[in-house]
Amino acid sequence: MKNINFNTVFFVLFLFAVSSSTAQIASKINKNSNTREKFDVNEIKGMKSKAGYASLEQHGFNNTKTFEEDGVTYKLWYNSKKDQCIKTYSKNYYIARAENSSGCTGNGGNGGDFGMLELKGMKSKSAYAKLEQHGFSNTKTFEEDGVTYKLWYNSKKDECIKTYSKNYYIARAEKSNNCK
């Protein structure tokens, strides 16, 4: 009978310690997700993708854009409370790279440059309409080898973007200095 009581007491103490540690961890996660302190992208590098994505969600980030190319999954994550955008690169179910980004701009995010990353993979007409909605106008267009190149200029922000479209989809968008 004494062994059972000792085992029971030990088990109860163990459960108390585990639940106390879990509560402290949850408190830290909630505290960090509600502050304006930026999330450290190094925390998720090398993690399994699902675990890294869950960590971002626990820290208040929402996935705003996802696309795949050459076996790499690119995701943009935005946290409006921290005004922070993060881009993740996942391959073989692991986060190979994570970095702060300005690509969330078109999703109501962190000011600055227009979010060109979100244009990639969009139907060309939709991407062009989105550029026009954000104050850009088409200044030059030319075609070569089945690719349509367009320059877009926003005079209010003095910003120039070059789009590459193939088969009615945006293959690439990048900053340019050739609008003027």
C-alpha cells in the first residue's frame, strides 16, 4: 500500500510540473504574439513545414499567399498587430528558408513597395487590373518569344514594375528603372 501512495504522489507531482510548464509556455506564446516585437524568423528555419506554419499561426500570422515552383512552396505570412510580413520557402516538408519580406503590401500589410510576389502565378488580366487599382499605369509593352513584357509606373510613389507574362499568367514581376 505504501508503494501505491508513493507512486500516486509522484504521479500527481509530475502532472503538476508538466501542466505548470505547459501553462508557462502558452503564456509566453500568447505574450509574444500580442506584442509589437517582431517575430524572429530563425525560430522556424529547419522546422517541419506543418510545425513551422503552426508556430506562425500561434504568433498571430495569417497565410496570405501560397504558390509552388520547381518543388519549392513559397508562402507569405502577415501579422497585422506586429505589422510584419514573413516569406517561407519549404522543400521536402521542411522550411529551408524564412525571411522578413515586403511582399504582403497588397494584402493590407506593411506599406512601402507594392507586393510583386503576390502577382506571380496570377492570370495576366487580373494582375494588370490589380496594378491599376494600386495606382499603376502601363507605360510600355513588348513581346518576344511568347513572353509579354510590360512596364508599370505609379507616379505618386515613383515606383516602376516590370511584369513577364506567358500563356496568360504572370511568370515574374520585379522592380525596374525603365519606366521614365
